[in-house]
Amino acid sequence: MNRPDRPICELVFDSKSPEATCQIAKRLGESLRGGEVLALVGDLGSGKTTFTRGLCLGLGLDDARQVSSPTYVLEHLYAGRFCIYHYDAYRLVGPEEFVALGFREHLSPQSVLVIEWADKVLESLPPERLEIELSMQNDVPNVSEAPDSRRRIRFSGPREVWGHRLGGIFPTKDSSFGLLG
């Protein structure tokens, strides 16, 4: 996903539950400074909207129940410490259509942009973005939780932008998240 000619940093978590996924996202949200673009990628049901709920809580949204997938409206706006623009690119034809929606107008230090199905519009996103890939982990042995609740969350972004930041947010794989292994 990230450009191969740029050094990237990568961090991977295995979450045992939707609550753990929300906690990981909340910690990320608490650390954001404004101006970030977060590109969420994953299959249907992989937890992109669940992740966004936790992220919004970390950004100061009072009630995560306000967060829903913007599949049919393409964009939701939430008020936290920053304006949170939540996009869904699932129904878009490609990056040109996303640009035509005017997302670039919202790139500012006073906002955070979250794009679900970002793999459909990656070419239009700034290179400083943080890509967050969510995938279902139904083949992890010796876990008592329901098999459909486990997720792998892979963060990747340009090392010069995200290297120290991710290390500061997640210094170790903290068991308080309910992480596997």
C-alpha cells in the first residue's frame, strides 16, 4: 500500500475483541495532533467502523454510538478535539471521484480525515498518511473468544512521519488491549 521507495514503519496488533480494537484505536486518537489522514483498509466486516468509533472516542467524541459507516452518504462529520471527517470510498469508482467530493478542502491542522475502503483511493491521498489494515483472524489456535471477533491491525506509514509517533503511542504490545500472543 505505502510507496515501496519510501522507508516505512510498521506495527501489528492482534485484537481479541471489538472492545480491544476500540481501545487500540482510542489510544491512537488520543495522540493525534490534527492534520492526519488515516487510510483504513479491510474486507467487509473486518472492523473499519469499529476502529473508527474508538478513534473518535480518543479524539474527544462523547458518544461512539454517533459513529456509523458513511457507505451511502459518503461522508460523516464528527466534532471532537478536531473536526473528524469520516469517509467511505466503497461505492466510489476511483480516486478522481474522491477528489471531486472535495476531501482535500478538509486537509488542515484543525481536522483528522478517516477513509474507509481507502485502497480504492490511495493515489489521491497524501503520502504522509497512516495506513491501517484490518483483517479477520479466524485461524489463531488456543483462543477461547468467538473466532469472528479476532482482528489483526497493521499500522504502516512513512518512517519520517510515523516512526517515533507510533513508538510513543504503543511503546510495547500492551496486554491491557487483550492482544493475542
